[in-house]
Amino acid sequence: MGMMMGIVIFLVVLTCAALFFAYYYIAKLLKTDQDTVLEAVKHLMTGKELGSYDIKLNEMQVIVSTLV
């Protein structure tokens, strides 16, 4: 019984760690894309020439292409 409980606890900890790192990675990508969208809007408002913007998430590509 003790060995089985140890395996279950290990798997729960492993799953929690995987979810944490996945959340951290996606949050980092989203922040980068939000900064890029804000930069594109800033270029639009100031009249600067619009360039190529590096987008990490496909969902954000629609927003940038709509702005440009």
C-alpha cells in the first residue's frame, strides 16, 4: 500500500510540475505577442511605417494582420 501511494504522489507532483511549466511558457508567449501588438498600434498612432512583426501565437496573427 505504501509503495502504491508513493507512486501516486510522484505522478501528482509530476503532473503539477508539467502544468506549471506549460502555463509559464504560454504566458511568456502571450506577453511577447501583446508587446508586439502594442508596438504595432503605437506605430499606427504615431504614423511610423509599419513593418514585419514577429508573432508567436497563431491566434494573435489575425489581430496584427487586421491592424496592418
